[in-house]
Amino acid sequence: MLVDSHCHLDFDTFDNDRTETIQRAKKAGIETIVTICTRVSRFQDILELAYTDEKIWCSVGIHPHQVEEEPETTVEDLIYHSTDPKVIGIGETGLDFYYENSSRESQHRSFRKHIEASRETQLPLIVHTRDADEDMANILEEEMGKGTFPGVLHCFSSGAELAQRALNIGFYISLSGIVTFKNANSLRDIVRNVPIDRILVETDAPFLAPIPNRGKRNEPSFITHTAAKIAELKNLNFDEISMTSTKNFFRLFNKAKHPEAK
């Protein structure tokens, strides 16, 4: 059994075969899927999608790219939406200084709101970070000093220092198809040093399809290739990484109901 801890099933690229995509995931042994909110204005659509299947969960949040496009959202708004039984995380949120589709100031402000919502609810913070390692680490450490909150750096592709500083404050590291890419040797070196009990697996579908599906639209069923590469890097067999990453997921996202639960 595997968990796709981060994908975007609401995106229009799945409009023609969303049901079939979910069925393919189940046939591949993907027992749990989290479809992630990037725009609070689309939250109700994402929530409705989560309710179509008992094995699909969702989050609430605003991606750093969309901060300046979305309606003003308060901490209280995020907390209110998070009370729904299907909502198991806060985000995705974070910092993206590569594209800077939103100003750094607005990204910082939104990120801290999401952190406060995570702290108040104790739902995991789902963090996007790109080309912002120092700011990201500093904010996480500063905010953790105000009161603890759980979290994960999703689709990790940053440097070793950020990975270690995140691990030091209790965060998890989620790995996507990037770990299979030919030019990802530095990431693979980092993965070898991440404790196995802090690793999650994701697709970030429809993006970043792993080898051998590189160039195709990504989907949850492809996560098996990512898991296999992680197993290789950690000198484990496939079943071990599946079991451990699944256990890690339900430890962090403890609001989600395990498929085997009575």
C-alpha cells in the first residue's frame, strides 16, 4: 500500500478521465490520495472532489503563486474551512522566489497566516519552497519558537541545509518524481541521509512524472516508480518503503482515517 500525499486532482487536465485516474491509482495499490488546495476560491470544488471517494482527502490553503490573485483570507477563514472532516492539512503555502508570481512581502505574510492556522489546529502545514532556502528555514524556526506545529516540505528539491533545519524542528520531507530525474544527483545524496521515519512520497500530479513516464501527465498511479527509487537509495525493498512511508503519512496526517481502520 502507498499514499500519494500530494497531488492536484481538481486541475482541468484530469477533467476527461478523473474517475479513471483514481481507479488506476487503486489498481496500483495507492490506497490514500490527498488532493491539495492551491486557491481558497476553489476550496469548495476540492472539498466536493474529496467527498466522492472515502480514500481521498484534501487541504485548504493558498499557493505562493496565487497569493495576490486570491481574496484576502484570514487565519480564522483557514481554521473554519479546516474543521471539515475531509480537510487534513493546511496549505499548500510557502515561498517561491524562482517565479515570484507574488511579491516576497505578500508571500511572507500569507505563509505566516497559514503557520498560525496550523499551530491553532495542529493540522500539518504543507510547505512549498523554491529558491528561498534561507528565508524558509528562518521563518519556520522563528515561528516554531512561538508554538509548535507539524509540517512537511513537499516535493523537496532544495538544499541539504534546509532539509536538516526542517528535520531539526520535527518536519517531514516529501519526495516526488524529481528523485528519479537524471540530473537530480544532489537530491539523491540528500535523500540518502534523511531518516526513513521522516519520508513521505507524492506525485505532485499532474506535474513531474517520474522516469519512465517523464514527459507525460503525472498521476497518482505513477508514484510506484518514485517509491522504487527511494527504496533503492535507502537500501530497502519496495514493500519496506511502502509500509514505512504509509506509516509516516498517518503519523503526520493523523486526522486521516487509515484504510484498514475498522
